[in-house]
Amino acid sequence: MIEALANLIEHTLLAPTATRAMIDRHCAEARTYEMFGVCVNPQWVGRCVDVLAQTGVKVVTVVGFPLGASATVVKAFECEYAVRQGVDEIDMVVQLGPLKAGDRFTVCEDIRAVVKAAAGKPVKVILETSLLTDSEKRLCCALAEEAGASFVKTSTGFGTGGATVEDVRLLVEATAGRLGVKASGGIRDAAFARELVKAGAGRLGTSQGVALVTGAPAP
């Protein structure tokens, strides 16, 4: 089961204080424990691509992070830059204000612009579920699918709450297998990670990847 968890983990380091040495160590951990990938801020994509070349570990980055309030053209450019650097997947934050206002067109076009800029790379749409009602979560799932995204994701890890089993179940039900579901935020031990996977999460975003695969306590 530990090996199965490793194959789902996007080992995450999104702290603004991350240094090159920290990024290199993070990549080494992902490689050592054969995790699915690393998730880093855009400035580190090129470095991670170089360090992880020919290892099979994927490089994931974030767009419009963590608020989702960047202009659509800025999100698209940020995504294009990451693609040029060799990124494998993109996690973008939805425009929360328009989503809560029920502005389907603005939300959908924002996602669609990033999907287009990703040039075929998988795009995950971050909902920040702790700030949304269940109906808003379902709406976002529908718009993510309409816009061509590949996954929906629970949280940035910088909001008021992280992944919950209930939210994963809701997203799985809302997407009905048509999109993947990534759980992220507050995943600090293997027991909780297994609950999320049992609920239907196909990916796990966590800064505690080593603790999850070794059984060591999270720092």
C-alpha cells in the first residue's frame, strides 16, 4: 500500500522561501521514493526538469496561485512559460469571485485559456473547497470539464482548509469518472491519505510525501 501511495503523490514544495538547495533535496526525495512527481512554483520548473531528467518523476507547477485572481491573460502566459520550461502538468486556481457569483462564462473561459496554453499537458483546476458551497463545487466541476481540464483539485493548501474525505467524494460524484480528482492540503499521514484514496482521489498533493511513504511522523 505504501508503494501504491508513492505512485499517487505529487511531492509539494510551494513555500515562497524555498531555495535551490531545498528544491534539489525535494526532487531527490521524490526520486528516491519513486513518487509520481513534484509540485513547485513556476520559477523552479526548469531546475526540476533538469534534476529529474530521465527519472520518470513528473514536474507539476501552479498557475494563478494561490488566489486565482490573476487576469486570464496572465494565467495563460504563466502556463505557456512553464510549458516552454518542460513542465508535465499544470494546476491552476479557479477565479473564485466569478464562480461564487455564478458567472459561468468568465470561469469557463479562464480555465479554457489555460488549457489552450498548456498545449496538451494535463490541467488541474483548484477549487479551494473550504470557501465554496457544495453547489459551487459541482458547478466548478462542470465548468472544468466543459473547458477541457483533466482534473479537479480540492485545495491550494494556503486557504482556510484542506482536503476532506467528504469533498473528495463530492468531486468524484460530480465528475463521474470523466475527470480525475486530486486531494491536497493537510495530508500529513498515510492513514488519512488512504482514506482519501478510498474515497476516490487519484492523486495526492502533499509536502509530507516522505512521511506518507515511510510511516515516519510528519515534522
